[in-house]
Amino acid sequence: LEREVIPEFYTRDESGIPTAWVKRMRESMARLTPRFSANRAVCEYTEQHYLPAASAFRERAADNGAMGLQLVTWQRALEQNWSNLRFGEMKVTSNGGKHIFEAQVYLSGLDPYSLRVELYADAVNGGEPVRQEMTRGGQLMGAKGAIYSTQVPTTRPATDYTARVIPCFPGVAVPLEASRILWQR
């Protein structure tokens, strides 16, 4: 600023116009205007929001709303059974540079495909949070539930992680359309 920009503003021609400063402003406007224009905003919103929403509507409305009906049935099942959904025992073992997590999840009559069980850890050092999907394994004896497992590197302590259950349905924006969540701890 001190050596280039400010001197350009104060260095003026015989008409009192800071020509280098004006040139710099014009270059900036030429480069930045497309990024901060209404045209760009409309195109971006259309591509990122309106077209996907229209496509989702068409999918849900197809075949006399068959997918929409499935979605409503799924949402009702969540409403009726979510409060009984629960975690059982959680086992963590560490070896070979990996933490191995196993969580018992009692499904409360919910279809296992209507849920996603994941291992979660908050973001550190400005990074992204960890969201590792857990794989459904064996059934729990005498109960309507399953054991879910996954592994993560030991670069973070096992105590940084917790399991959680969130709704899952093809084409549904979670948490916008289904905001439920069950934390293991």
C-alpha cells in the first residue's frame, strides 16, 4: 500500500487525474464485477438451488407421487418410533494405528435403511468435522437392533468420537427435512 497503491492515488497528471490509480480501479472492477454481480448470483442460485429443487419435485411427483408417499410413510415411522430408538453398549479397541468402534443400536421397529449410524468428531484446527458412516453388522440377540462398526486412524484420541443416528432417505435433505438426531453420549 505505501509503496504502490497510495502513491498512485496522489500522483496526478496536469488535469489533476490520478491516471495510475484510475487504471488500477478499472482493472479491479473488470476482474471483480463478474464475481459480485446479480447475473452471477442468479446463475449460481439457479444451478445450486432452483434446478435441484425442481428435479427433486419431479422425482417426488412422478408416478402419481409414489416417492412422495414413501417419504411421508418414512417420516411417520420416524415420528412414531424415534423416541424409543436407543444405543446399547459401545466398545472401542485400538490397535495397528486404528480405533475400532462397535455400537449396539436398538432400532425400535425402524427399518435400518431409514437411518444412518455414524461416528462423529468435532473439527480441529480449522478443519472439517469427522463424519464416518458405521457399517451394520450382526443382529442383537433377542432384540430388534444391530451392531454397527467402523474404524478411524489413531491420530486423534478415541474420546474425541461419539456415535450418532440420523434419519436417512434417498433424496431427502438432512437436517433440513428431517432434523432428528440421537447421540450416543
